[in-house]
Amino acid sequence: MKSFYLTFLPLVAAHGYVQQILLGSNLVDTWNPYKDPQKSPPVNKISRVFKDNGPVTDGLFTTDAITCNIGRDGKNNVPVSATAIVPAGSTVKFLWTDWQSDHPGPILTYLADCKGKCSAFSGSTGKVWVKIDQAGYNANEAVPWASKRLPTQNSTWTVQLPSTIKSGEYVLRHEILGLQRTNKNGSLAQFYPGCHQITVTGSGAAELPVGIALPGAYQPDDKKSIFLEYRDISATKPYTPPGGPVWGDNGWSS
């Protein structure tokens, strides 16, 4: 039994999820897949429920599991009733579980406008996901891959919400893509998405442009962003994360 425990522990440590989010000055606990399912009465958090700390792999990322992670009881991407209030333009900090993984890859953050209540919005159909932040491979950094910088930042990743976005309810989707097994000998992409429902306040009027569909935008034949040898990436051979451009970053217009 002891030897099993020692071999199992690194497997658990190799995965992770966002356990809290600092939305401006509002620190919010997110879904805990190991404690919250047992609570009675059921918890009502802003996160769409997911099964565990493992990834969505290449066998599932073309299904609705990629939208907000693999759900429980065979149901993926189930809306919740709670949201957390955050002013437009706020700094958002995603506090991951202890991320010590050797998972080189990008970190991506998207928004989807619920067009009303997020409790009645899926997000698994239509081009509703707009990227607001991304980091892939930066040769100028001491640790070039974004996901491998996460442990050096206390497993915390910081983004900023668009300052001109109109008020309303949105789904904030934050994701790590692990490329460690996606070469020609592995072909095993590891996506770690999570979705959190927020209510944006403020006087902005900007609406999100047409974005990407999830599922749909990530494809098995993508050898530029998903299925590649990460060790081939360098300052002279740059990496392009999947999911299109960042809103306002010479990409979609506002």
C-alpha cells in the first residue's frame, strides 16, 4: 500500500484547477471537486461543476467537455445560478492549486456574453468565446513557457478585464494547455479549462465581437498550436496559441 501511495502522489500533483479567484478586491472560492460534492445543502458557487483536477484530453476536446471541463454524472458544462460582481477593467487573479507540473504550454482566458442570465446560457454552441488574454512561449522570459512560469508566481495568473465592456453577466473561461505529450510519438493534448460566472458592472458600452466556438475551434489536425513538438519552439520558431487573437490585440475589432 505504501508503494502505491508514493507512485500515485506525483500523478495527482501533476494536475490542477483554479481554487480561488480575486475579482478586483473580491476573493471568491471556486468549485472544489473533492470537497463540495459531499456538502449538504449543496454549495452554490460561481464555477460550473467539473469532475476532478485532470485534463480534457484529445479524445474529448472536440466535444462539449472542452467548453468548461469534464462535468459530473455524465453532464458537461452545466450552468449555475450564482455570479460574482466585478467592475469592468478590474484586475483578475486566478489562484491555481499548487501547480508544479512539467506541462509546457500556453495560458488562455476568454469571455462569453450570456446575453442575459448565465444560468440560462450554455456556451457550447456558437462563436461566443472571445479571448481577452493569452501567453504562450516568450524567449525573453527566464522561463519561456507560460504554464511553467506559473509555479514561479505562487501558482497565480493575472489578467485584466476590458475596461469598456458593457455591464451584464458573462462566463469567464481560464485554461492551461499542456503540450508535453503532443509530439508525433504522443499526440495527447491536455486542456485544463474552467468556467466562472461573473456580473460585470460599470458604464461601458462595448460589446464582445464574434469569437470562437468551443467545441469547434480546437481541432485534431492543428499542428501549429496543439499537436507539435514543444521542444522545437524557440525565439526563431515562435508558437501561436489556439483560439484566435486577443480582443483588441490587432485581432477582432471592438
